[in-house]
Amino acid sequence: MQYFAGRWTFASIALLVLTTSGLTQTCTVSLPTIAFGNVNVLSGAAVDTTATVTVSCINGQAVGQRVCISIGAGSDSDVTSRKMDDASIDKVRYDLFKDAARTQLWGSWQTAFDTAGVQLDVPQNTNGSVTVFARFLGSQQAAIPNSYSSTFTANPFVQYGNKTATACPTGGKTASTSTTATATVIKNCTVSATTLNFGSSGVISANIDQTSTIQVQCTNTTPYNVGLNAGTAPGATVTTRKMASGAKQINYSLFRDVGRTTNWGNTVGTDTAASTGTGATQNFTVFGRVPPQTTPAPGAYSDTIVATVTF
């Protein structure tokens, strides 16, 4: 009988569990350009846009990080608002808010500008984000068309630490980034006019004079010309316009001066009215005249004139 000896071997397994709770937390922050794009200031309405602050955190305790996000004044501001500048001395106003209604200013615990920033709790080893609600402020019709910007150097600025019951500002670590706010105020004009009503007449044996008003609003410093076309009646020209009632016509003319000697046409630089915008409405008087002429049959006569602003 034979016997075989067998050998048993044992392998020991060593386990090492790593946790991040003891590692130093690190957070970074980013914010893209706060871009308002092209802004038409003539209406006086505010223009809104948004941007997103993103905070990325690694390590730290399982409770996550409490991040206090400050955004300062930017490169220009006063007690009223933040401001953007162009390459010259011109400025426009805007501001940053915590809420969509844009009633709570987003400020800085770091510098005390607008008092306080925004608190954001970021889970361990992940990202968190919060929306910046920006507004190009209204009632800036006098803004000069140009490209405007403001620079935020080392802003947003964040102060952070492991989350506790303590509200912001709290935490012993900091991080920051830089960004800009931009807007382009575009050149623009609007035009409207009142009716030129010559009233009622019998035989047209003398001049019939009346006036109407053209209202033009153009952006500040924008040169422009106002032209009036010949109207819609067959055979009309910019010097002899015609009101029509069916096939019947009455001749009339439009002038730029009270003496009714300077014709108003639509050739820029020749017979148009020129001015420069201020952002406010500017009024132009149209001096109309129906000269003596053979009186056509009774009726209601009319014409449509197109006023064109070239800028």
C-alpha cells in the first residue's frame, strides 16, 4: 500500500480601504462671459441674460463643501450699479442678481460690494452650479452706440470648507477665476408721423396751408436724414404730389421751412432733413401747401407718404 503526502498552502489577503474623508478638499470655480449681445436702447426697456457659475470640488468630508460665492464690482461701478465702458469715456449700466425677478443683488463678502454673495453646497467629489441673473438696465436711451465691457479680475471669488451648520461667509480655503461682462449698443432709429389734414374747402382759389409732425428717435451721436417719397398717386413727384379720389386729383407740396420754399424729397444730401440723434425723440414739422388750381369734383382726397430715416 502506498501513501501520498499532500501539502496545503494558504494565501493571505491584505485589504486596504481608502477614504477621502481625511484628504484636503479642493474646489475650483468657473464663470463664462456674461454676454448681453446686441442691445437696442431706444425703447428704454431692460435687457436680460444669464450665465452659470460652476464649482467643482474633490475630497473633503462626506458631508460635502459649503461654498460662498462672491462677485465684486467689476472694473467699474458706483453706488447705483455696475458699469461697462467702451474704449473711450462712455459708460452703460448693468447689474447682477441672485434671483430671476432681479430684485436681489449678487454682491461680495470679500469686498462688501452689494453686501453679500451666494451660498452653494456642493456634494463630495462632484460639481454644483448656480445661475447669475444679469440685467442691462433700462432707461439708457442716451447711451452711445459702441462695444462695452467690464472685467472681473479674480472674480468670482469663493471661500469654502467642509459643510457645517455655519452659514456663509465661512470656510478656510479660497479659489477664484476671472471673467467679463459685454454688451454692444447698436445704432438704430424709429420714425412716426401725424396726419397732414388740409381740412375742407370749396373752390381752391388760394393757398391752403397746414402742418404735420414727424417724430424721429435715433441713438445718441447717430447722424441721420429724413426723406419723404412722392406718394402713391399716378404721376406724382417729390415736388408735385397728388391726393386722389378715384381718378380725380389735387396737387399739393411738402416743404421743410415755414416759408414753404425748401422742398422736402427723399434724396439724401439734396432735399432731405438732416440731424444727429440724442436718444430722445426729435420733432420735424412738415409744412404742406395746396396751391390754387382748377377744383375737381367734390370728394375725399388722400395720399400716403412714406417717411424714411437713413442712418
